[in-house]
Amino acid sequence: MIIWSRWGTLVLLFVGLGVLLGFGIAGVTGLVASSGPINGVFVGIGLVLSAALLWVFTRFVVGTYIDKPRPAVMYEKLAEPVRDEAGAVRTHRVIPVLHPETGQQVWTNPVSTFFFVPLRYWPFVLGAIGVLIFVINLVVVLTR
């Protein structure tokens, strides 16, 4: 993929969740406006909350289960097809990739990215954007 790899599109999901959280908080407090900087204050709050949720998700789900290191394997074509116990026809077999000098198995470490930035850094980017949006709109609201 050009813009993302693996589970990097989750950033978009969490940004949308943040905007919904912000407008949800604005609706609950009764301060929602048709337009203007008051909505931007709540969007900033929502993005900070979504950054916290994305951090928890990347810490405990992506880093533990989705992007965990895996052994590298190759597929070798068999001379002739073989039937296994279940009756399936196998034309290839799986061979572990070994390091040529040490003979140990090679492991791959997959990384989910969005715009070439690893997913584990996006909570900090979203949090910074959320704080920036919050501060700018709060200054505009207070100076009116």
C-alpha cells in the first residue's frame, strides 16, 4: 500500500471516533453550536480522547497480537503433488528461512504504518493535533 501498511487505517477510524466523541460531549453539555470555534474546542477534546484510546489499542492489541514477530518461511515446490490426511492436495511445502552464517531461524517484525509513520507513534501525533485545535479554538472563544 502507498499510504498505509497492515493495520495503519485504524488511525482514520480513531480520528472519526474522536470527532464523534467531541460532538457527543458537546451535545451532552448543551454547548453545541451550528458552527464556530466552540465546536472546535470539543473536536480538540475528542481527538485527545481518541489519541488515548489509540495508545491503549496499539499498546495492548497491535503490539501484542497483530504486529508480533513471526518466523520467516519460504515455500518450496514439490516434485509431484502429495495428498495429506484430510485429502487435500499439496504442491508446496513450508521451509523455515535460516541465516546463512549462524544457521538460526530468521524472524520478521511486521509494522503497521499510516503515511509511513508506525502506528505506535500516531497517538502522540493525534494528541498534539487535538491539543493544538483545542487551544486555538479556546483562545478564539475567549477573545470574542
